[in-house]
Amino acid sequence: MQSSNPVLTRKDAFTPGYREASYGDIGQLAGPGQGAPVGQAPAGRMTMNDVVAKTGTLFVILVGVAAIAWFATPPVMLYPVAIISSIVALVAAVLVTVRRSVSVPAIMFYTVAEGVLIGAWSRVMEYLYQGIVAQAVLGTFVAAAVTLACYRYLGARVSGRMQKIFLISIISYAALAGLSLIFLLFGLNLGLFEVGPGAGPLSWLFAGIGVVLAVVSLLMDFEQCERGVQMGAPARESWRAAFGLMVTMVWLYTNILRILSFFRN
């Protein structure tokens, strides 16, 4: 199954039929028709423990940088810092995504840029709506936990035609978001990313769709990471998987933050 997350949507170690010469044939490691048990891959292979550990590492860096940006950025510089860091993070994410080989320094660079963005933007939202950041963080982890529970215990999956529909929807959403940011730099607001109770219907619709797509993407990413382990993906691919999960979680957080602002004064 192909993930809706562009980071994991590629012909590589997460794709059936992938074979890397330096690691040998997956079938010879696990036997005909079988993959390595989840969390118990052979030496040099990706495991779920690796993915969890590296995802945790990236989030520690993200939160640490966000905290520094929160406290160290002068209030008058919050908006410029948020805009500049969003552009830098977008470029870094594209570079990480299009590379066939995993670049840990590039992933770290993106994490730092995203941390600056999250710290500056969260500080702005907290100044406008006191207590909203804590609510958004809690909502993000609750949504992620529920999604994981549905995947693990209820067998929730997205497949077939729906998978293609969600993939096209996510690409379209990302394109609109990037276009809106470019127009915003030139003083033109498309009305897609407004915050607060005065936000227009397009902002409500865009934020709601963003949450739905992020949750679905997270659900599909869980399955993709598990598939990578079963296929015996190289250990370094756990960095790519962790990066993809972090991107989705940040996307979920920002949309929940915006939705909460619609109900605040």
C-alpha cells in the first residue's frame, strides 16, 4: 500500500519489489514469501524500535528549537521569523523528499527550521488566544493516539481507489498552501489561512480538510512504516520514516491550532 505522505510515496525501500544490492535479497533473509517480523529485523535492517527512537529524537529537537524561538524572538520579529522559517522549512522538506538516499543532515536542518516556525507561530497564537497552544498540543496527541489505536486494534486501513483520492487531495492541498503563501508575501490574501472567530468560510473548510487529510495520512504512514520493517528496509530508512511521521504530526498540530482559534475571542 502506498502512503499518502509524499515522504514515503516513492519507489524505494518502502515499495514492494525494492532491492538494494549492498544488502542482498530480502527473500534470502526472511525466506520465500515472508518478511522480517515487525521490530525484529535482521542486523542492519529497519525496526519499529528504530522508527520510534528516531521519531522521538526529531521531536525533542523540534520542541527544543521551538522553545528557543518562543522565548528568544522579539515580539516585533515573530511574523517575519515565522514567514521566513516557513519558506526555509518548505524548501528543506522538498529536498529531503526528492532525494533517493536518506540525508540525516538535511532532515535535521528541516527539523530546526520547522522548530523555529512552530515556536514563532505558536507564540503569536498564544499571545492572541491564551492557553490555545496547550489545547492544540493535547488535541494533536489525542488524535494521533486514537488513529494509532484504530490502526492497531480495529484494523483501520485505506486502500484501493480511496488511497488515490487521498493522495491527489493531499498534493492539491499542499499546492494551494504553497500558492497562498507566495501570494501572501505580495500582500494578497486568498483567505485560506485566516485565524480567529472572524475567519471566513474558506479558512474553516481548509482547516477542516487539513485535519482529515493529516489523520488519514498518519493512518497510512503507520502501515507504510510497518511494511518497511516487514520488507527488511535498510536501517537508515528509519530516519525517512521518522521524518514523514513528524511532518504529518506538525501538519495536524497547525490545523488543530487554527480550528481552536475559530472559537476564541
